[in-house]
Amino acid sequence: MIIPMRCFTCGKPVSHLWEKYVEKVEKGEERKKVLDELGLNRYCCRMLFLGHIELDEVSQFKNI
């Protein structure tokens, strides 16, 4: 899945924050703290980032 340009629910632009989020989480920072720092306070925007799955991880599985 590709991160959407805007939040589905509130319409806030969020795609420009994705790379910063991934960098900080890979460094070992707590996800809640990173989301707060990036200004993602609404639960709908946070859901986009916490529920996102990269296509590389999903493509490992075969279709039946």
C-alpha cells in the first residue's frame, strides 16, 4: 500500500511526514512520541501510520 496524500477522514496532508516517521521509528524511538512530534494528533491520521503495511512485506505471499 502506498501512503495516501491526505487522511481519508479529516483531509489533513500526511504523505510528506511518512519518511520522517519511518526514519525515527527505525532509529528506535517510540511510535507514540514520533507521531506527537510530527503533529499527528487525531486518531484518524495516527491510524494511517500505525496500520500501514509496505507492499514488499505483503508480496512474499502467494495467491491461491
